[in-house]
Amino acid sequence: MTECRPELKAFLLALAGSVVLIVGMGYGRFAFTGILPLMLDEHILTLREGNLAASANYAGYLLGALMLAKARPGDAKWLNLASVLLTLLCLAAIGWLRSPLAIIAVRGVAGVLSAVTLIAASLWLLQHMKHHNGAPILYSGVGMGIFLSAEFISLAKSHAFTSQQVWLICAASAALLFLLVLRLLLSPSDYLVDWKPAVSAQAAGAEGRRGDAWKLLIIYGLAGFGYIITATYLPLFLSGSLTGIDPVQLWALFGLAAVPSCFVWHRLALKLGYRRAFTLNLMVQATGVILPAWSHSLAFCMLSALLVGFTFMGTVTLALPEGRRLNHLVTFNMIAAMTATYGIGQIIGPLAAGVLHGLTGSFNAALGAAGGALFVAAVLVTLGKPAGQRRES
């Protein structure tokens, strides 16, 4: 491995970091979305218990992000290994559990671990290994993990496996992926010392106003609420309306659409500017969220999966760099605060969906509320003087 070209070494390192997110985020966080309908059919969970499990997971994510707010790059290697191994244990554990309370607790722990994998993988690749240009490949792992886990879930369902067996299959396939990159994750910090990446674009200036930072926190919280209902219930609220296609395949489409999104939205921000790209991202995402409330036809459902899948990681790609740029305007850590507001939105989303479903008997009201939140966020982006307008390179 040490004799391969520097460009290949850089790609493989980014791919290894991506696998950490495939396991910790794609499997550990989002496989629940694909398996939940099966767990409901088998009466392992009720819809209310499924809502609590989802909210526990997102609360755990918030807790994990806050716990690692001061994590050091030198710790990232071992945080990667520990968080992935514990995530695999969580996946396997649900394959043995039948107590709703225990499942909810494990989902909470899995949420903590998903945040740890996201932060640890970022620290490891971008700072410890000093591979800044690997970020798009790294974050594409979230979408790829959703896609792969959804395909394994669909394959298992086609063979009439139980939900508990599906969880074990997910654990086994995720473990295999992890073993394939384990050696790369143990690479020394000087592994890329001979690599000379292209010079990146000029960094944005430090201008801005304190109000811009607070507005971004609100926008990011609304975005967390806006996407999470689709990201939690897509196969469930479509399962009764589609014939001839497994709804989990739409979830796979959601993940597949997310894979290139980090690259595309980064490019659009460079071409259109932060504000216009972010507004477009939120408007497209809102449209995708609301589509199934208008019609449960296959075309509308597929378009919804594509639009939301293609934009939700783009939101992260656009917002977090802006948060780093505005950090000097506040007395707290902007990235930690953004993670917190996003997490709060994700916690409220499933709970609100459960209440609205109980009142109306469908997810349409919840989808309308989520889409409305994203439209409000888009309007907030456009208000006032462009916040943090970037200098031309």
C-alpha cells in the first residue's frame, strides 16, 4: 500500500473515512428507517414506540455531538475504531431484543455513536491525516450507507426474513466493510507526507454580523426538523400506497441520491454564491418533502426520494462552512451550537409526526409541517443583506 501513487493513497484514505460513516451513519443511524415497517408488522414495536426510538436516536446524536465538542485530532483514530465496533454491537443487539424499552435504549446509544463517527471521521481525515480535499468522498459515505443497508434490507425481506434477522444481516455486512478498510484506518499521521494537493480556493473573509450567526442557527434547526420526517418514515408512509415495488427501494434511492450531493452543492456554492445556493437547496428539499402529501403515486414518491436525498447532505455541506466563518462573531462554538439546533429539530420531528398522525390518521400533515419549515428556512436565508457574502477568488 505504501508504494502506490500519492493520489491513490489520498483516495483510499478518504474512502476509509467514508466507510466509518457508512457504518456509523448509514447503518447505525438510518437502517432503522428501512426496518421499522417490518418491526411494526411483527408487533415488536408500536408506532408510538417507533417514534420514541427515533427521537431517542436523535437525542443521542445531540448528546454525542456535545460530548465530542473538544475532541482532539490525535484521538480520532481510536474514536473511529471504538465507535464503529460499538455501532456493530448495537446493530446485532437489536437482532436479539424484543423489549420495546430495550430497543429504544439501544437506539439512543446508537445515536450517540453516530455523532461520534461523524466527528471522529472528520477529525481523522481532515486534520489528523491532513487530507482536506477528501471531504466530499468522506461525507458521501452517509448516502452510500443508506443505499447499501436499504439494499440488504430489501434482499432479506424478499426471502421472508424477520426483522431481527435483518438487523443481524446489517451488522454482518457492515462488519465486512469495516474489516476491508481497517488497515487504512490505522495509517500513521504522515501517510500522505509526499502528497501535494491542488491549491484550494481562497477562503472566505471574516466579515459578517452577529445576527447572521443567530439567523443561521435558526435556519439549521428548521432544516433538521424539515428533513427528518422523510428520513425516518419514507418507507412507512409509502408502504400502503405502492404496489409492485418494495418501499425500501425508495429509501435506497434516497441514499443513492445523497452520494454525489456533497460534490454538486459545493460546486454550486462556488458558482452561485452561498446565499443563492443555500436558498435553492432548501426550496428543492421542501418540494421533495411535500410531494408525497400531494400524491402517493410512484412517480411522486420516487421524485420525493430523489429530491430530499439529493439535498439533505447538501444542506450540511453548505451550512457548516458558513458556521465556521461566522464563529468569531459569537462567544460559543458555532459548529457545536449548529449541531445542537439541528439535533433539536431532529428530536422534535418524529414526536410531532406521531402527534399529527394520531390527530389526522396520516403523515400528510407532518409532511406539510416539515416542508413549511424548510420554506421558512429558505426565506430566512434570503432576508436582509447577504450574510457572509464570499469574496471572489
